[in-house]
Amino acid sequence: MKNNKVVEIVNPLDEQRVRKVQEACLRAYRRLGSWRAVGEYFGVAHRYAWDLGMHGVVPSNKDIRKALGLPRVLPSERKPRVKRVDWRVGLVKGLERI
């Protein structure tokens, strides 16, 4: 488990997913009574459960995200697909001379 930096997410694409998990953390806190118990319930350190439940801060570590019920990669973090270029001779001008 490397890279345990915490990232704040303020993106409309991710807000709905983060809200859902944040509410789940708060429900678990009301049921269990302490953030340490919530952290133990989710299998993470209580700090991650508290940050997500109280402030909506999402950890950048993918394993911790998965344990909390978040997707490993949020929609806003996905890289755009690169358009594939077809390099067959005759389709691109200038390749005939090579």
C-alpha cells in the first residue's frame, strides 16, 4: 500500500458516488458509535473513514478506496482515449516516398 495521500474531490461526475459512500460511513458511525469501529468495519484506518464521512475527502490509494466502497478509479480521473491512427501506406500522404 503505497501513496496514501489524501485527495479532495470537487467534481460533479464524482459527487454522487462520493455522497453515497459518505452517507454509508455516517450511517455506520451512528450504528457503531465511534470512528474507530467504522474504520474496523470497513477494514481501513479510522482516519480515512472519518475524512470521508465528515469532509468527503477521498483517499488516493486504490486499495483503501475499494475497501470503503468507492470505485478504484473515479470517472473524473479516467484518461481520455487516444484516437487510433491508421498508418497504412496510401492512407496518409507522404508515406509513399519512404
